[in-house]
Amino acid sequence: MAKKKSKQQQPPPVLQGEVEKPSAPTPAEPSEEYEGEEEMELLQVDLGDMVKMKQVLDEGISSALLDHVPEDYHWDNFKLLLMFVSCVFAMTAQFAPIPFPESRPVLGICGSLYFILSGILQFITTFIDKDMIMQTLPLSEDDKTSTKQSPLLFKYGLRVRSNFPRFSEFYTVVLEYRIPSKDPMYSKIEEKSVKAVWSVGKFFDKEGYFDEVGLANEVSKLYKRLEAEDYNGKDDDKTAKKKTE
């Protein structure tokens, strides 16, 4: 059978005086490597404000630990309740619809209760919380991801403490278990804890920009040490053995 010849379409002729317009360029498609990328805004802190620097570091540590353990809000809620009640007494003393001097007993009672509750809150902050920045709940069985996880994580919550002395460049953070005082393990709280000391220059550059990702990575390493039961006491024992050898 003879093959049919395909007809080629010829472009339309251009009339004299007409100029063929070039086709508009198609917009370039965005590169796939930039898809899904988001710009991260870095937090800038005044390096002379040590209180603000500690606040930023404390918040960064709390945020990083929430990726591993759930936070316990009961103690914070109790303190908020005390603050709320003290404010109620203060507002009652200020806006009670009783003319003076008949309002003297109300003013005396409300003012006294306000100062008593404020004193209790100050006592809690100074002598109970001290340098604590966060408390966590014990892990549940659903959070078990490895057989190497310390069983203490499923029995006790964690207490996170931090310290940043004035005029110092070193920031200290400690992860320890919330062991009740009546528990036989209470005497071993310090032994079964992990501690890290970092220079703040590791997380802040000379312009005061904060490296939140770098801090989160260091906190994850510290938590992994606690998870693997690589406590500070073990390191001290190792160094002591080396010295005796």
C-alpha cells in the first residue's frame, strides 16, 4: 500500500508594512529548591541586658524540651490563682461601694489579705522555686520510643533549673528528677541529674542575634544524656578512677 504524504502547514504570509510581533516571554517558574522555604526572623537582644538574655535562654530551653516531655502546669496554675485572689481583694478594697469611714473594716481585711497572699507568692518564688524555670510530667507508655530510655522518666517528672550569674558569660542548666522527699530515691537527686555550662557567646553573636536552633540542639543532646542515664555522677566517677590509676 502506498503511504500517504503528510501535509505540512505553512505559516500565514506577512503582509507588507506589518511587523511580526515577538511572542511575550513566559514567566520563569520558581525553582523547586526554594519551594517550602520560609524566612526565619532572628530575635535580637541587647547584650548589656543580662536579665533579658536569661529570659530568652530560659524560654528557648523550655520550648526545646517540650519536643521531648509534656509540661506540668499545676504549680503555675496554683500561683496564678493566688495572684488572682490577691487582685480581687485589692479591687474590693478600692471599689467597694461603702463610704468612708464605714469602709474601714473592709479596707483593713482586704488590704491585709492582699499583702499576705503577695508575701506567700514572694516566699514561693524565693525559697521554693529558686532557679527553677520549668516542671514536666512523667512520660506515658505511649511515649516509649526505645528500650534504652531510663525507667525513671516514666516514674518521675523533670525539674529544669538555670543559673546566669551577674557579670558572667556562662549559663548553666540542670535537668533533674522531681522525686518526692519521702521517696527513698530523694537522696540521689543530684547524682541522677545532668548539667551543662555554656558560654552565651555560643548562642548570641556580637550584634545580639539569638541562635534558637543551636540552643535547641544542645538541649536535645542534654536530654539524650538523661535519657541514656549518662549522669554527672558517672562522669565524676570516671575521672576519679583515672586519677587513681
